[in-house]
Amino acid sequence: MPMILYTFFDTYDLSGKTVALFCTSGGSGLSGTVNEVKSLEPNATVTEGLHIGSGSSSDPDGAVSEWLSDIGLAK
């Protein structure tokens, strides 16, 4: 996880909030980021994350829509 995100989580209290992590990359994806954020924000709800890599790049809108539906955040 980039160091700037550690600063963000140190600065803001996300207790009672829902955190939905996503990234785009051609490499490792989220790795252990979801679990790390869960430990940094124990009073927040941290959803399953989304990694959009080269396999999803042809339909990123569809990938995001499906993910939001899967985690219960789609309208």
C-alpha cells in the first residue's frame, strides 16, 4: 500500500464508514491492502476489493458495476 494511504488513515477516522478499495494495475493488484486497512480502521466496514488488471480493461465499467453489486453498494 502506498505510504500516502497510511498518512490518510492516520489523519482520518473512518469509524462507522464503508471503505471500498479498488486499484488499476498490470501487476500485483491489492495484495494485502484490504487486510491492512481492516487493521488500521477496525471500526469501519471494509469490503472486498476490486483490482482492474489487463483482463478487465476491455470492460472496466462492467467490472466496476458487477463489483459494486456484489458488495451491496450498487443503486
